[in-house]
Amino acid sequence: MIYKNTYKIFAAPRLFIAALVFSIVAAGMFEALSDERDGLEYEGAMGTDCDQQPLNNSFGPLNGRTGAPGELTCNTIFCHNSFLLNSGDGAFSLTVPDEFFPTDTVDIIVNISDPLQMRWGFELTVLDSDTNPVGELVVANAVRTQESTDLLTGRQYLKHTSAGTNLGVMNVGPGWVVRWVSPFADVGQVFFYAAGNAANGNAFNTGDYIYTTSDSIQIITEGVRIQADSTFGSDSLNVNFSPLTLQMASTWDWDFGDGNVSVLENPIHTYQAPGLFTVALDVQTNIGPFNWQVANLIGIEADSLIPLDTIAAAGGQTVVNIYAQNYLPLTRITLPITWVTGPLDLALVSASVAGLRSEGMAVSLVSINPFAKTAVYLLVAADSGIAPGSGPIVSLTINVGVAPEGTQGQVTVAPNSGFFPQFFSPYGDYTPDVFSGIVSVAPVPPCCDTPGDANNSGAVNIADVTFLIARIFAGGPAPPCLQEGDANGSGSVNIADVTFLIARIFAGGPPPVCGP
């Protein structure tokens, strides 16, 4: 919005005018007057009018607009002052834990809503009881929030970005996550001050409601916490552990969650196997014993992606399942696919997660090149994602060309179009081991002489189980006869065939059958 200065000083010398403007700025009242330098109006999201940001760029308010002691809000003169502060029908709140321990990382949820508004902003700062900045504010989501530090006061601020304002969502404001790391000291009670703007999105600074709120959290001075220099990696990860306590400790008893323990104060432990590990610590101090446990603190990956071997009919369609072994929870998966032409001609039709353990994830086709026989899919979780486990995560529908029985083609998880196979986990991002799967036109019946004889030795025994495990988990050779390897007759060679053979060999389960 371009503001028109209605002051009329007919005979004032220029020096007087300059002095008047300077005095208004110095008093903190002149937050936005007419500024026609670029011919753009200024937008009605929080602070953007006051901060002189151009239209459709809600970059956030100036520092010091939280309503904390000694601070203004964006409800001041010449800004979002259409209504009195906190006079709207909306709600602005902070969700803050009851207490914290020195060095804890605390997540605060900032929420704002208003039944008449449709664009949202906020700013937050953290102070001690003497109104000094305390701890460290850290950006948890760089798309929706940003951090800045005032050079004069030293106060830190977390505030919205342009992408974090959610234009067009009426009556349901966005929630922002603000992350605060407490110092390793007895700082007493800590106060969170925040201001929010429920704007109407009309590209002016009129018609917007400004809200303020505050909350506090109390430090815990007694107890112990666990500190680890690393919480994520692959096999043979070395982790340096140390205790955090404000008391004098005399003994330390560590449990690393993998069957190993230590009585050292600062042990170094090597994790040899993949999985999630809960770490616990008991200490004896000058005022008594304390203990602390962190569930799934350490995440070790040894994950894999494998297209399962499939038996198909010539000239028809088949489904190739992409099998994943993941030891960590996954929130997103980048899946580049290549289907090899020759000697068996294959063509990708579609991908689906229906009925799989990844069901609920959104599947999008990022790129496809039918001539190069490549495609890239992206799987994104709506909530918690895929839990650790094993099994198919994507079903590919593939057209199979006309070819003699026994002709084979390959479906591979492999880099293409600038994308690499990648797993995204709360612990970190990493590339799993990848293998290829064989699609075979159904061979002639004499191929399946001994159902379940995966290694074609002439007998069904534990060696067939070992053979299939090597194929599925380590990219070993495919069964000479896929029909014999497909012990349960499902149409593909996978972990279910291993389970089927184990039940047969050791528990008298049903006899193997020939795959289709």
C-alpha cells in the first residue's frame, strides 16, 4: 500500500522537514510511510508493509516486533493498526514443554487462526527473567521459517518466510515449528514472547489483526542427560558418549542398546549391526542416583532396494515388485528405475503402492524416458512414513514383449536423469544397496523338475534357503529355473519363498510347488 502523507507544512524549510522525519523514525513510529521508489505497493502479511518489502514477498517483520519487554509489535502507527491489539476473534498460541534440562533441544509449536483472515505471519524471541537473550534459536524448517539476530540487543528472532504464510487458506492458519537449544547452565525460568498477524491477504496493511502471546518454561537443575557425537551411520559406526549433569558424579553405567555396556564416564562404542538402538545411563551423584534413557537414539542402516525376480507370460503384462529392506523409518524415497531392452522387450506402464507397506505414501512420476527405458518415482509420506521392516514398497506394471520361453530381461534400480536411489529418514539421508531383478518369460515345463530346488542341485534342503537369501539380499545369481525358486507358486521369487522353504524343511510345512 502506498501511503499519502497528509501533513501540510507550507513554508517550512527543508531542514525542518528532515529533522521532523528523523525524529519520527528515532521514536520508532515511522515504520512505513510513502515509498514510491519502485512503484510497488506493499503487502498485508505480517510486517511486510512496515518492512518495505515488495508485493507478494512476505519476507517477515523487522526484528523486535514480538511484544516482549522493550519491544513493539506490528500493530503500531502507520502499520497493521486497523484494529486494537488482540481485538480479533482469532487465536494465537504457543505449545511449550513444562520444563527443560540444560542442552535440551526444545520444539515450540506456533499456531494462529482467525475466522475472517487468510494469510499468516509470526515472530518469536526467547529471553531470561532479566530480559536478556538466552539459548539458541535454530531454524527447523528453512522453507517456512527464518532466523535473524539484532546487532544492538543481541536478541534472536524466528519468523515466517514468504513460503510460510499460506496465502489463501481461510480460517486455518499454518503452524510453525520453532526450535530452541538451551544452554548448559542454570538459567532459571525462560520466557517465550511472540506476535502473530492474521492478515486478509488484500496486498494492503489494512484489515489485519495482530495478536501477542507468551509462555515460560522452567529449568531442571537435577538429573542427567546423554550426549552422543553421532546418532546415524552404517555398520561399524563409532559413537563417543558423554554424560551431562550439573551434579558431581562418581559412577556411570551405560547400556548401548545392542547388548553391550560400559562403566566409563565417556565411553566410545562401535555399533556393528544395523537397526535402532535405545541408550540408557545410570549415574550416582553427590545428591543421589539419576537415570536417563533415549529411545532409538542411534540409527544404523544397511538398507537395500531389490526388484524381485518375476515369471511372466510372453506378450502380456506382469507386476514387478520393488522390495525394500530398511532398518530405519523412511519419510521419502527417490526411486530411479531402468528396464533393460533385449533380449526380452519390456515397457513400464505404471507404479503403485496399493496394498503394500508403503500404502499411504504419495507416488509421483518425476521423469520418464521411454526411449532410454528410464523413469524416476518419488514416494513421500503424509505422516510417519514406512516403519523399519522388509517387503515390497512399489509395484511396477510392465508390458512384456513376445519372445521364446526362457527369454529374460532386467528391471534395475539405478541412477538416471540426475537422480540416485535415496532413502530419507529422520536420522539422515543415504543411498541403499541396489540390485537388479530378472523378468523371465515362463520356461517350458521340464524346467521345473524339483519344486523348491532354487540352486538346481536336484534336492530341496537348507542350501536352497541360503541360495535364495543370497539372491534377495546380496544380489546373488538368480535361480537357474525361476519356477523352482518360486517355491510358493506366487509368480515371483522373494522372501516369502525363503519362509516357505524353512517351514517345509524344519516344521513339515506344505511341499513346494512350481511357479506359474
